[in-house]
Amino acid sequence: MLGLGATRDNPFTRSIPGLIGAGFLILMFAVCVLTLPWTLGGVRDDGAIVPRYNAGSINDARLPPFWAPGALAPGDSAPRAGEAQAPHFFLGSDAIGRSLLVRVLAGGGVSLTIGIAAALLSVFIGTLYGAISGYAGGRLDALLMRIVDVLYGLPYVLLVVLLAVAADAVVGEYVSRERERAAWIESKVATTLAAESKPSDKQAVRRELEADGELKRRLEDEALHAVPPREISQTGRTTLDLAVLFIAIGGFSWLTMARVIRGQVMSLKNQPFVEAARAIGASRRRILFVHLLPNLMAPIIVYATLTVPQAILQESFLSFLGIGVKPPLPSWGNLAAEGLPELNPYRSNWWLLLFPCLLLGLTLLALNFVGEGLREALDPRRQRR
């Protein structure tokens, strides 16, 4: 009974938009994130194993949703109902015959995962940075806040592009050197065995060469001019793109959070319970992490909830511009970019743009509803009204 009463008295449960938003988010998480092993899994397509989101046939190109009244694919005189009614064509197909339903689910999983992970990174950095700045005060606080002001003035998209280019260069150099080192050591092993004119233990010769640091450095320097750089695999490229996007969004989205937490810490650090902790000899670290931060959980939770839609929107915007998630891996942003050219005077393949944008918009709206509901529930000043 006590639990039911507490639930009934919870202001969040009285927020109808918040409850609707929470229910929609649970549904989206279930159908997008939990289905990622299926949508990203491999299937056989024309004799090759490809990810399910990238499997399709040109014969199924631009199939409209079967429930769309009078919808015809370009060049058809009658609906291809038998093909379009397949379950994976429930939302139609794209320009090369891939299921839009599978791609929207996979894209939603990618966008939600990157957005949530980037938001958590942003909240962690902003909370720690703001708490240290607010509690330290004085010159350190002024210096840390000036750094925040400088970062506020930098162009966000340019920072992401520069970070991507730098990551490409670093990874490319590393992969190239690893290949050069292996190739030259193999060459030296073969040369050594030929000079001795006898079959020898290749592993023993290789270990001897690897132990010679000067020889390895010389071979690597020579290899720079003899062995061309190796191309990064598609899997490596995708992993690099996602890592850069995650770090870029989370690493530059914490500025507002830092200012909010700084202000909260400055208002709490002179409260009686903090003075009592100082009087009994508590260290600064203990005061900050044991006494102050637990009292900031309400604003941290609220702003974390409001940071997630910002991170998802930033990921979708960058992917729409082509500097976020790269095709063929889908996200809601690059799916919208692919669907935009399909709206033309000759034929409007509206489903290719509608469904990614619709799910993105509804998800952002639901996240904002939940954030506002949590703000109403956790802000004492609003509860007293």
C-alpha cells in the first residue's frame, strides 16, 4: 500500500505527456536497439553474406508500402502486390531494393545508441568539470569557465570534420606501419634462410629479428618508401566513423551541463551540512563526491534526459550532411538524406523520407516530454506551485 501511495503521489505519474513519452521510448528501444543483432546480422544475398540492412535486389527497387492506396513503383502499370506484401517490405523499399523497415530499425538502433552513449559521456564530463570548477572557486574557477567560453565560440561542425580527418590520418599511419613491419621482417627471414642455404626454423629467425630494435627501426624507415599504405577495411572504417562521432558529440556537448552543475555546487558548498563536514576534517574529495554530488542527482537526471535528444539530433544532422554515420550503415540522418532526392516532380517516393523523419521527430518529442515530466517531479519549486 505504501508503494502504491508513493507511486500515486509521484508528480511524474500525473504527467500524461511524460507517461506517453516514456511508453513510446520503451517501444522504440525494444524495436530498434534490441533488434540490432537481427538487423545487423548477415544473410545470403546473391551468393555472398551481407548485413541484413544492406541486402536487396534491384528488381524490388522503390516498392511502395503495400497499404498505400494506389501506390505504384516507377515504370509499373500495376502494383507489385505479391512482392510488396512481404513482411520486410511493410514500409516499402529503397532505390536498390533494400527493405526500408529493416533499414529504419537498424538506423534507429544506431542513432539511439550513439545519442545515448554520447549524452552519458557529455553528462559525465560536464558534471565532473562543473563540480570541480564550482567547488574550487577563485582563479581555477575563472580559468575553467574561460575555457568553456572559448569552446562555446568554436564552430561545432568544423571541429567534427577536423577530428575525423585527424583520426583517419592516425589510424592510416598505424595500419600502414604494421603492414610494412610485417612485410620487411618476412623478407628478412627469407633472405637469412637463403643465405644460410638450409631449411631453418622461421619462427626462431623471426624472434631474433624482432628482438633487434635497431634493425626493426631501419626496416620500417626503408619500408616507408617501398611498401604502399594498406587500405582500411569497411568494418574498420565503420568503427572509426562511429567512434569519432561518439567522441565528437559527447566531447563538445557538455558545456551547458558544466555551467548548470557549477551554479548548483556554488549554491550548496556553503550550506550547513558542508560546513559540518569540513569541521570534522573531511577532505575536499569526500565533500565533493559524498556530500555535494548526491544532492545534485535531481538536476543531473533532468539535464541528462534533455541532453539525449540533443545528442540524437546532432548525430542525425551530421549524418544528413554526410560527416556522421556513413552508408551503407543506416542512421535516421543518412536515411533522410537518401530519401530527400526521391521527392521529385516525376515521382514522389515519399516513404523514403517520411518514415525516418517521422520516427526521429516522435523520438525527440517523447524525450522532451519525459524530460519535462522529470523536471516537474524533481524540482521542489515547481511542486510547490
